[in-house]
Amino acid sequence: MKRLVCILVVVLSFYLGAGAQEKVSGWNIGPLPCVSYNSDLGFQYGVCADVFYYGDGSLFPEYEHRFYVEASRYTKGQTLLHAQYDSKHLIPGVRVTGAVSYQYDPLYYFYGFNGAVPYEKKNDLNASSHTAMYNYQRGMLRVLLDFQGRISENLNWVAGTSFWNFANKDFSSDKYLPETSLYHQYVTSSKISSAQAKGGAHLELKSGLVYDSRDEEAAPSNGIWAEAYLDGSPKLFGVQSGYLKLIAHFRQYLSIFNDERFVFAYHLGYQDVIAGEMPFYMLPVINTLYLRQTGSEGLGGINTVRGLIQNRLVGEGYLWGNFEFRARLLEFSLFGQSWYLAANPFVDAGYISRAYHEDVFGVGDRYAVSAGAGLKLAMNRNFIISVEAAQVIGHEEYPMGLTIALNYIF
């Protein structure tokens, strides 16, 4: 716990020094050490910068341009290089969102498919028994570019493309036996085909609709943010099959007592492969048009069912929901900046709506429900430090999930 407190102190001290100004206009630059904690990945260390351009400030808290860059590493081995851009003003009438990421994870989590393999803590990474059942090595390159244009006041069209390249192989270390891994067992038994085992490249094209009536983006107090689109990958780069996904998200924010300080917010998500066949390494990817976090995978981790270990539930189709109460406890000004402290108790639930090759991998416990709470410290309504803890209900074998990161998850 002392280490977690130190992380918050370091983050705040750098932002206080970098952001002091009397008026929120022009450039607002926050370079700082990139420090966070994720119970799945460990402590994060590196450098990052969140850069906002507010113009003359008349649109505040909306920005004209936002840039985010990060180079970091987690103590459990993951390396991340990430750059992101977002603007409604680069092209008049069109919102442009782009991101480039490279992620190398020597201990990528893999628990099989459809919840069919029971989780046992003794099979986690264990040097004394030389086991690494739930891990393999994965490298991932991701390039995203999306455009949104106005149809009516709150309704937008969306079109975009994404490129993915995966490189997979057995977990490798002198202290562990690769043949103990679930990934190794699936590959050697041909449950995972040799054509997919080492990864591959995919180009995706997307098109759909977005409805957005939020009063602000970082922490709305009223409005709806919904999207529905098709995302398809043609048969390119030597892959065996193309595929088509249907993706839908519905998020609503409701002020309680007609007071923006108290908000009930919920998010319903749906994703399914409706044609073709997606390779196993693409299944954990949760598609979204705007990245609140640098990673978006599940079910489990910090973006879908909080408290559930990352990638615990993987299938072809997903249904999930997040429900939380957001309360601003304290608002104040400090060093020329506006701040508030908020709490957000929440309940999450997720379900594999379509199993992946049920005849090959079987089906087990396909759903999970978790409960938890968080604290948020926001500067200028856009930069939000988040601390959240959650526990899966009815599954004491799963450890409590704890995260220190940025932003609300929706």
C-alpha cells in the first residue's frame, strides 16, 4: 500500500509543477513519469505525456487537439510504446482519432476458451514448480485510424481502418518448462492450428453509426454515448479466413437530484463474430472507437469485468455491462487549476454469448460478476487519476483486482 501511495504522490507532484496556470486555454502539457499499478501486470514505470490544446478556452472543458504518448514497462515484463491523437478540429466537421501501439508481453495471459479450463492458483507462474501454465509470449503491433462525421445534431457516421500484427510463441525461460503451458498443449495437440499458432497480420475495415449527446467527454453528467458498427477483415496477408464482427456499445449518464455532482452511469457492450472465422489470438480484442486505456482486451482486466483476471473469459461473442454511481465529494482550486475528488462504487458483469469451437475446447463457466469501488482525482475535468479495487463474486480463488491508472473506463 505504501508503494501505491508513493505512485500517487509522484504523479500529482509532476502535474502540479507542469500545469500551473490561471486560465485553461492554449496548450496544457503534462509530461511526467508514467507510473501506475495493475494487479495483472504489476507496477508500471516509464515516461508519458498528455497534451491538450484548448485554443482560446471558449470550448473548455472540450479541447481542440489532444496528444498522448507513452513508453513504459511493467514489472511482470510487458513493454508498451503508444501514441494517440484525437481532434474534432483537424478536419472541419470530422472527428479524427488515431493510435499506434506496440506491445511485447513475455507473460501474456491465456486461460483457454469458453471458461472451460478451471483456474487454479497453483498453476500460475511458479519458479519452484517450474510451471507457467497460463502464459505464452506475444508481440502485438496495432494501428488505428477512425473518422466520424455529422449526420444530425447528435448522430454521426463512422468509418475507419485498423492494422494488427501478432507474433506468438511458447513462454521461454530457463526456470520454467514450456511444455507445462496450456498454449503449448493446445498447439502440440493441434487444437490451435499451426497456421495460427505463430500469429499473423490483419487489416480491418469498419463502418457504422455513433450517437453522442454527452455534456462533456471525460466525466459526463448527462447524455448518451452509443455506437454500432461492422468491422471486417478480408482474406489478406496469407490468413486462412476473413471475418466480420458486429460491435455495439450503449452508455448513458444520468444526473441524480438534478445535480451534476451525482451521476448514475452504465455501459452495455456487445461484440460477436457474425461471419467467417477469427483466429484465436484476435478473440480477446475488445473493439472500441476511442481508447480510454492503452489496452482493450477481455473479458477481464481493467476495461470490461473489473476484478476478473485478464483474458479469463475468451470466446467468439461477448455481452457485458458496467454499472456505477459517481459522486463528487470535494471540489477545490489549487495552483491555478480546478480539481475534484470523486468516488465510484460499481458492479460489472460479463458473459460469453458465443463459444469458440465448443466441440474442441468445451464450455465451462461462461459468466462472471464483480463488485468494487474507486476514487478519482480530476484536474481541469479532463485529466483523471483513477484508483479502483474489485472482487469477483462467488469466486474466492480469484485475487482482488487493484488498478491505479487514468480515466473512467467509460
